[in-house]
Amino acid sequence: MSGFLGAGKTTFIQELARRTGRDFVVYENEYGQADIDAKVLSETDELSVWESTENCICCTGKQDFATSVLAIANTLDPEYLVVEPTGVARLSSILDNIDQVSYERISLLAPLAIVDATAWVRQRERFEEIYLDQVRTASTVVVSKAQLAGTGELAELAAWVRGVSPDARLVDRSWDELSDVWFSGLLEDDLAGGGAGPSAAGDARGAAGSPVRARASAGGRLAGAPSAADDGFDSLSLSDLSLPSESHLLWFLDALVAGVFGEVVRAKGYLPCGGQWLRFDVVDRMWQVTGYESGDGGAGSEPTAVFIGPSIRRPWLREVLVPLVRDASAYRNHSPRFEISARQHL
């Protein structure tokens, strides 16, 4: 289940589980050490999550990926295993590694890529190699956030997808308009069979491919696919962070998308802002803030955030978000000793 940073892979997996009601385990290959998406997925009753944050599963972690898939098949024995790689994964590299886990007990489903209707133009231009690899390799391309894009924007996106991947099945309608039968059909699209895909039957103009499927010990099926590649991306994971108020968070997000903290193309996290917990999501140059109810001392209540991009001003982010660093910086900036030493240095 591939897709660039912030395309909506986690949301689509939740929808797939909800619509089909099948037994899923999700192999979550997070970028960096923050397991934010894994915690979100764990809140879905139909899903169990197997996390991998140490290595990218298409290159340095490809052997760990193969071992983990076999371990999941033999210990958890789910009906399906859906693999969600990091957003900078090269889908072609993962398919090259699929042979390690494809044998008589494991069958594979055709891979699927998700494209963000609101951010695809800039992401494609800035990170062309990764973007093209994901779209060209996928059997099915599913558009996310279609309801936020205009008719002309969707037509332009559809034309581009058909131009770079003529054989891919394109689904560019809001997911709410797709039937449960359509989602179930994703789980029957064998890679070995050419990924013909389920019949759209009025749900969309094309059929859809799906994650990868594996046959477990009791004849159950697993689904898996992609992996992650470095490609010069950096990531910063922070914990124990907070801001004085919601206004401070809004100011921070405006500064973040304006490039003050470097070129950050994806960021997400949750933290206390004054008397309330808030969750933020940043994709390209857009941000969103919502409430976060898990910040009451229960599971997942530790403030966490991750920032991903080609260049990140790490000290600046720490100074703004981490109270210990922020307070130390404020002390240095107002310390008489600091002012004297700085004057002497000048």
C-alpha cells in the first residue's frame, strides 16, 4: 500500500478494514522513531499492528522485512497482512524483495498506490523519481482527498496518471462513493494473475488492485507490499514537547509550511497546548489541527512528533517545541554572563 508522504495510506487502510470486516495485521514501516500512524491504526478494532521503525524495508531492512512477514504468518496467522511503507518508499524495490516471502504458503496481491489530489503537482515536481516509481509500479492508483479538488484538477491528475502508467486502474472518486463490494474486491486481486482487479460495477471507472496477500499456515491469507528508500530524506522525532497555547501551535505551523524550519514536506504529532491536547498534520504546504483525546494519561499520551524532509533545521525545532531546550535557550539569551561573554567575543 504505497503513496507519498501524507497521501492517506493509514486512512485508506482503516477504511479497507472497516468496509471488509476481515482479519488484518498491518506491517507499519514508520519513518524515524515516532510510531504515530501505528498508534492511530491500533485504535481500529479490526487491526493489529506490527511496527518497524529501525530500517527501511526496501534496502537496509529488507531482510528484516522478509523475516517479519514469515514471523507474522507463523505466530499471528492473520487473514491478511497489509504492508504500509514509509512515504518515500520505492515500490519497485519492494516488489523485487517480495520473492523472499513468496512460496507455496504465501500468495501476493497486486500493489496499490495512493495519490493526494491536493498536493500531487508539487510533490511530483520536487520528488519526481520516487513519485514516478510508485505510480508506474502500482496496478491500481487510488486518489485521496478527491472531494477537496476541483473537476479540472482531478482531470489533470487523471491525465497525468494515464500518461505515465497507461495500464494502471485509476480510481478518482471520493471513497465514500465506493461500495463495500469494491473494497472487498481489492483482496482478490492476485499479483500472479496479472492484477486484473475487481469489477468496478459503477463504483469507479476502473477496477482496483490491492495490497499483497499471503497464505498462512491454516490456509489464511496475508497481504503485504512496499518498502522505503532513503533518497536523501532526513527525519526528526521529538518527544516530551509542548506549547503554551493553541495560538502558539498555529503560529508554529504557519512558520513550518513557510520554510522557516527547513524544507519539511511531512510532519505529524500530538502535544499539550496550554490546557488542551491537539494533534497536527502537515502535508506539503497545508496543515490541519484537531483535538486529541488520548492525552489524558492513558495509552499514547506521551507528546510525540515527527518531521520529514530533505533539509530540517533540527536545533530550531527543538528550541520551539521541547520545553527543556526552550527554557535553556531563554535562560542563555537573558543571562548577564552570556551577554558579557558575547560582548567580549565581539
